[in-house]
Amino acid sequence: MTTFNLEIITPHGLFFQGETEGVVVRTTVGDKGILARHENYAAALGTGKIRVMQDGEYRTAALSSGIVKVDREKTLILAQSCEWGDEINIERAEKARKAAEDRLSDSALGANEHAIAEFKLKRALNRLETAGR
Amino acid sequence: MAKGNMKSIKRRIKVVGSTLQITKAMEMVASSKLRRAKAQTERMRPYFHALDKLLSGIATEKKDFATIFTTKRKTVKNRLFIVIAGDRGLAGGYNSNILKLVAAHKNNAPDTGTKIIAVGKTTVDYFKKNKYDISAEFPHFCDDIKASRCADIAQIAINQFRSGEVDEVWIFYTAFISALQQQTTAVQLLPFVVSETENSDESAQGFTSYDPSPEAVFDRIIPKMLMSMISCACVEAYASEQSARRNAMESASDNAEEMIESLSLQYNRLRQEKITNEINEIVGGANAIS
């Protein structure tokens, strides 16, 4: 299969760089598959899974809020955070989920804090799902 | 006379010695913090560069739309300055240099109003004292940089920009170049300006399709990119602060050591003199008796 250069960068460093056969990202309007020689494309990414295909096999990672930009030389994904499914610390994700749920059940929460807690819950759930629990 | 002088010199040696202990301790604390901050900036840097490149790529591309975020406004009435400096002093010129830069920018355009988002305690104090128009203040921000708080700053900036309250948004911070070199920096965040070095004609060719629409993508991306820029700036500023403090404390310690050395020399000289005098007196007395 034809490959293309994919780069995933987060504030914690370069997460992934290499020749890939395909990548599936969760944009704000739905999943989008990108193959080699894709047209120039840009979209915002929500919290969700990202699947990277190499040697005919998909590897899944949990991604939270980012940008995807495709142009001729490479496909670039910038994300707030990104973790491979098999490297996710399930205990930590579970703890984050519980903490976020506890916070959400607190009725005295302001709108802004509520949004943050919701975002955290979403991220924790996404990580757990990606890890396969 | 000599006796009193000796006593005061001894006291000064002691005082300088205890100052030395403090500066040494601060130097050590700053260098350990610096090590951590430096690692963080190095991790963050590729993201920062990629983001900058991506945005200027988008901005230079041919497009059939204009957003308020990329359109330069005809008249600039008010500007919003996000200023990042430290919470504490004793960091050489770190805090005053960045504030000087802000003042210089303000004086460049005396007719435009200035609003301030102050990050760091020294900044808050300074702008309050000088009666600036402060939109928001975030003391004690940089020692624990949280994405959600950076998002708060970004949101304030976007709201003000969108409502027309301000026409430009700038960020002021100290870029961390190396442990010995830091550069005060002013960057315009909104509306976007394309960085000169990144005039990529290669990727500017062709047309990018935005999903679902350019406006929707921009609406999602802008807050995120502002947030990232702010957190990157904070991380850099924090590293700069620590290295500035370390350097300041290092030279303070050196000065203290030098001072102790010269005071000790002075003290020993006086002591020697005193002993010589005493011997002279005894010998003189003995001679007188015999």
C-alpha cells in the first residue's frame, strides 16, 4: 500500500512520526479516514480514538482535542494529549473518571467548572474505552 | 579604636555570611527548578513550532473566506496585552525587563488604549500601582501551569476581541533560549500575523478543504491555539525566570564570598597590628624596668 508521512505532536513531545498506510481520526463531525494522496484538508478533532495503520494493522490511541492538517508533504496532527491504548494507565484513568463524576454530581458547580469536569470525564471515558475496558 | 573596629568587621562578616547562605540556597532551589522547567520547554517546543507553522500555513493559503481572526482591523483603538512575569523578585532584571518592554510598546502608540491581563504576582502589583486597565489577573500561575487556566485566559482574550472591545491581542513573555540567555518577546496573537520566515510557497499551493466549514474549524481551532500559545509562553517564561534567578543568585553568592574574603583580610590585619602593638608595649615596659 502507498504510505504517507504522519506526525502526531502534543505539548508533551513528539508522539508519533512515520510512514503510515492510513489513519482514522474523530473530527467534530464524525470519523474521517485519511489515506495517501489525500486532498489538502483541515479539521478540528474532538475527544476520541485515533487509529493508525502500519503494515496492515491498526494501532489505537486515545486523543483529546486537536487539529488535523493534511497537505502534500505530510499529515500533521496536533493534540492536547495522545496515548497508545496499550500504554494507558487504567488505574489512573479510572481514578480520573471517578473524580470527574464526583465533581459533576456537585450541584454548586459553575458553568465553566462544569464544562471542565465534563471534558475530563469524557477524556477519562475515552481512555478507558481505548484501553479496552 | 582598633578593638571597636574589629568587632564591627566581625559582625559584618557574620551578616554577609548569613546572606551568602540564603543566596546559595536560593541558587540551588532555582537550579533544580530550572532543570525541570528546561525539560518541559524542550518537550513543548516541537508542538509550539508545528502549531506556528500550521497556522501561518493556513493564513498564507488561498482562501475564499475571511474570518475576524485573520482580518486586520483598519483602526486599532484598543489593544490587549497578556503579560507574563514572575511571582517573586530576586531574579535580576527578569521582571523589570518584561515590564519595560510593555511600557515601550504602550508608548509606541500613545493614542491606543491598553488593557492588561496580568500573569504573575509582580505583574499584577506593577500594573495596579501604575493604574493600568486590568481585565484579569492571574497571580501564582506559572509554578503550576494548568491547561484549563490557560484556556480561561484565552477565552477572555477571544471574548474581548470578538466583541470589538480590543482590536489586537499581544502576549509578552521572556523566551528561554539557553540557561544563560533569555529574550523578552512580544508576539501578536490576534489577528494572526504570518511569521516572516515561514513563507512557504510549497504548501501554500492548492486549496484546503475544511470540514465541516472553514468558519467552524477556525472557531474550534482559535481558542485551542491561543491556549497552547499561552501555555507555551508560560512554560518558557517560567524556565527563564528560574535561570534568571539562578544567575542573579550565583553572582550574589560570588559577591558575598569576595566580600567575606576582603573583610577577613582586613580583620586579620587589624588583629596582627593589635598583637604587634601589645608586644611592643610589653617589650617597652620590660625595657623600662630593667
